[in-house]
Amino acid sequence: MHAVVATEPGGPEVLAWQEVANVLPGPGEVLVDVVASGVNRADVLQRQGFYPPPPGESEIIGLECSGRIAALGAGVESWAIGDEVCCLLSGGGYAEQVVVPVGQCLPIPAGVDLVTAAGLPEVACTVWSNLVMVGGLQRGEWLLVHGGGSGIGTMAIQIARLLGAQVAVTAGSQAKLDTCMKLGAAVGINYRDEDFVEVLRQETAEHGADVILDNMGAKYLARNISLLARDGRLVVIGMQGGVKAEIDLSALLRKNASVHATSLRGRPKQEKADICAAVERHVWPWIATGLLRPVIDRLVPVGDAAAAHRGLEDGTATGKILLIH
């Protein structure tokens, strides 16, 4: 089979469509013929040499895909050959075929085509696990989402609103903020010329944010903590702003607040299966009834994965970029 391979750590130009070894499903796994693959920030980090796959997982980039089941491993009874699925992966998504643990396969939600579904598993599982299972977001609370125009951000806005929360977002352009507001955000903050701490304090009458979903890491850590409400929860899911920063523990103690840092990719298979099951149970019905929709920025041929990575890195994309096979 063929796959997109990073020939060495570096820029988008190191990505090449090459022949690789075939893969076969083991017990409790299925083989999927890939139709489309989602592009994520983690893919960029892996291409640059900063985010290797967990031990034993595919070295091929790609954390989500959609396609049709081509073969069943021993003991798999819940799926049949030819079934259409979208999948949460630990790697391997930028290939013609990928092996997937059965618990990380999801049916295609009603009303979503097979290609578009490739942009759902990583963002839906990331948002649900972090906002609900870790952050405990409640009706009436304030959520701040950094990077509101991203695939994660556009999904987080919609899920939070459906949970009854109020949403504020940061983004780097008015066009992205406009999209966020249409999706249900109540407050939009342009991080290039506004102080998100000052703006949100004013908008919430000094209450602050009950939950913050942060993709920046070190750069925003102190400001995020200063903005947390009493019993607030900061959930860090990215390191675009660096990896090391000091925490003022007294600020957390005064507020009875907490900081969580999570990664979906490295979790045990059973945890990921539990998250997928929760997403199918809670999020898929919203999609089927039209209350929630995936936001797709563009489709790019898989052989031009470098262009997809450039589009993600230059900040022009709103929502997901998908590779089509």
C-alpha cells in the first residue's frame, strides 16, 4: 500500500507519498480502506520530530480517518466487511489502509457523508473528554476556548452551547471570530489586539471563566490561572505557546482551582474506547438532528499533504482540513 511518509523531521516539504508495508488486523482489530483523513496540529508536531507515536503504534502520521472495513481480526463480531466507519487512531491515518482497535471505530453519524466524517473522531473525542469528562462543564458556566476557529474550537463551541454553557473564544482574525459567533459563542476576542483576561472579566462582571480549554500551554498559563473563577478548571491540551512555565500555587489555592493537562493519543485503548462510546451516545444524536455540524475548511488530495500542513500552519484554516484519497 501507499502512505504519506515524513522522510525526515522538517517542514511540509518532507512529506512524500510512498510505498509502505501492508498491514493486517490482529485480534480485536479491523482493517479499514481509508477514504479521507483529518489533519491535526499533532500531525505537524510529529512531522517536525517533536511528537512520536506511542510505543508499538504506526509511525505513519494521522490520528483520524473515515473509510470502509476491509477485513476483520479474530473475535470481531460488532462490524462487518463493507461497513462505513470513522476512526480514532494512534497513528497511520495518512495511508491507504489502517488497522484500528474495534473500540475506536464509530458509525458514520446520520446526515454526514463519508468524507466529512473523517474530521469528527479526534475533535469530538478531544472535546467531549476534556470539557465533560475532565473539565466537568455545567449548564450556566462560562467556558473560554483558545483557538476558537480551529477544528477543536468549532466543535467545543457547539458542544458547550448544547450543554447550556456560555462560551467565549479567542481567535486571530475577524473572519474566524464571525464564524465562532455564528456557531454560538457569546464573546469573541481577537488575541492580536485585545487582552482576553481583561475582556472576559468585563464581559462576565468579574466572574471569569469556570473552564478554560487551552491549546497554548506555557505562554498563557499565568493569565489563564488569573482568569479562572472560584472552583475553575484549566484544561491544557496543547503546547503551541511553549512547554515550561511556573505556576503560582497560591492563586490556585485562593480559588480552589485546578489545572489538568491531557493527551488523547497516549491513553490506554480501553480509555479511548470508553471515550468513543460516550461520543457516540451523546454527540452523534446532536449531529443526526442537525444541532451540531462539523466545520470543514477544505479538502486536499492526500498526495498533496504538504499543502494541507501549510494551510494549518499559516493560520488560514477555519475548522478542519481533510485529506481525500
